Amino acid sequence: MAGADTLEFTDANFEDEVLKAEVPVLVDFWAEWCGPCKALTPIIDELATEYAGKAKVGKVDTDSNRDISMKYSVSAIPTVLLIAGGEVKEKFVGLRSKSELAAALDGAAG
């Protein structure tokens, strides 16, 4: 279950919520059965709370949203994309630290 500030991105809302966003967006591609994804969830939730108003932070369930997962060549999860201005600025594959993801957000938000 996602945190209160963590958004859910889908094939249907990805363009409006992510690509057209006026702030940087951190997108976590995950699946329910993925152990490392579950380990990353608390970090994503913390970032969503800490960056509320400065950036969007959310998750894409790769099992339910195959189109967007394929569009961004997500072949391993977790994969986290930093998207700003409709373009991928950074791509992180595998479990990453909160500080690494926060630094990417700071760079994009600053």
C-alpha cells in the first residue's frame, strides 16, 4: 500500500500526471511479487512526503500497466525514472538509496 503522498501512475493517466507535470516526477516501476520493490516502497513514500509541492512521486505497477512499462524499456524492476519537462532525466535500475534518489530530485527541482 502506498503512502498518503505517493501517487499511482497508470497507462491511462501517465501523460497528464507525469509527462505534462510542471514539476519533476519520480516514477517507481514495481510489482507486487518483487522483493526489492517492496524494500524500496518506504523510501518512495518518504520522498513523496518530503517533496510534496516541489515534485511528484509515484508508482507504476508493471503488471497492470504494461504499455507504459514497455514504452520506457523497463525490463528489470525496481526501475525508477526521473522525468522533468516530459523527458527522462535519469534512470535507476535496482534498489537505490534514499540519498541517491533525493539528490536526483534536488538536481531536477533546483
